[in-house]
Amino acid sequence: MEELMEILKELHPEADFEQCSTLVDDKILDSFDIVSIIAEIADQFDVTISAEHIIPENFNSAQALYSLIQRLEEE
């Protein structure tokens, strides 16, 4: 989770990723941010986030995103 938080804080140091659960809904993360996050996750965690996983529910919070990473690592 620590590595993911570093990726997110690099993009938006002002955002409270530990508490916020509406990152996409509140437009804290935009489509460019999501593309950047996906690329960083691929490098850092060696997982591929396919198009079917690119939905707001998976990106609305750091915890949701980390859960997605864990599921993908298990596959």
C-alpha cells in the first residue's frame, strides 16, 4: 500500500488519499491521472489493469485501487 500511496501523492500531493473515497466522483483524479497511475502500477507491481477494470469504483479510493492490485496479483 505504501508504494501506491507514493504514486498517488506524486500526482496530487494536496489530496487526502487515506480518507477520500470519491477521487473520481469529485474529479480529483481525471483520465490523464488514471492513465499515469495504470502505467506506474504496471511498473511498480508488475500487473496489467485491463480496460474492464478501468471503472470509477476501482479508482475512487486508494483502498479500492489497492484491492484491485491485490486481486490482479493473485490471478
